[in-house]
Amino acid sequence: MHIDKSYQEIFVANKKWVERKNNENPDFFSHLATEQNPDYLYIGCSDSRVHANEIMGLEPGQVFVHRNIANMVVNTDLNALSVINYGVEYLSVKYIIVCGHYNCGGIKAAMQPRDMGILNPWLRNVRDVYRLHEKELDAIEDPSDRYNRLVEINVYEQCLNVIKTAEVQKSYLEKGYPRVAGWVYDLNEGVLIDLKIDFEKELNRIRKIYDLTKGK
Ligand code: CO
């Protein structure tokens, strides 16, 4: 079977990769094994076509990664919140990036009103983003433009969700990092687009209601 062959090829490819890395730098693995010191926490979509290190041109050890369907930061998701906590408090990352992408299946599914079974509660979070920005989105006539815009707006809302966390607010006020950035990856061109979210402005706005820097 074709899949069995390609499964075995993974281990062959891995051996070649180890050889190549050792040839380039004999200390590569021993250095990486001792510690990680990434400046970036990347929160992206699980989509197989969007690979954090590759699109950012970064090597192992340079980016801490969390991925899920539609790059969501959900308040009750212990997985994402643990990654953010560890990234901020133990790795002292300088940037937290939420990266969405055009042609995102998760966003597309959320735009279709139908029962998706176990995916319903997850997609609800994207549908809530749609409802928050319903006026702007419904004014866009072309369905693919509306879909692309929801990808961008969703990134923006997930950045706000990152800013709503106590560790991000406290760390930024005490140390000046991390900053939060929103990106979209354009699959058609391979290009990363910075949505240029004004972090300071959004932080101040969020703190009016969600200030978690006091107490405890
Ligand atoms: Co996606």
C-alpha cells in the first residue's frame, strides 16, 4: 500500500535530516537538547499547509508553537491557556503571534449554519466572532471576500483573547513584553500579512473591562 511505503520513508528521511544537521553543525542537537530560548509564541491553525517554522524561516528552538482548528484562544481551553502561561512566565517570549490563514476549513465550516457534531462547541467560538462583527461581514457581498474578512477578524478577536489573560497584562506592564501581533498567511502566494494591530491601544481598551493586573 502506498501509505505504508511513505510511512516507512519518514524514518529514512529523519536519518538523512540528522546527518545533514550534524554535518552543518556538530553541536546542533547537543545545544538544542540543553534548553529552549524562543522569542516567539506562535498560535496558528492545525492546517497541514501552514507550518510555523517554515513560513517564518525559523529553526528548531526559535518558536514555541500552539496549533488548533482555526487558531482559537478559548477562555476555557486549558491547552491554549497553559501554552500562553508557560510561554510568558517560563520562556519569557517577546511576541505572541496569532496567525490565521485564508482558505481555512475551520472558518469555512463555521460560516455554514449546520450541525457539525462534536465540532459544534469549538465552531461556536468562531460563530460568536461572526455575530460580534455581523454588520461589517454582512455588508460584504462577495462570499469569498466575506470569508477572507472573517479570517482576519477572527485573528483580531483571538489577539484580544490573548490580551485578556492576566499573565500577558502583568508581564507587559512589569517588563515591557510580550507584545501581541495578528497575522494572516496567504496560502496562494506563501506570503505572511501583518494585520498591524495596535497592541498598546488594544491593551488599554481591554483593560477598561478585563483588567487583571490588580489583586492576588
Ligand atoms: Co485553518
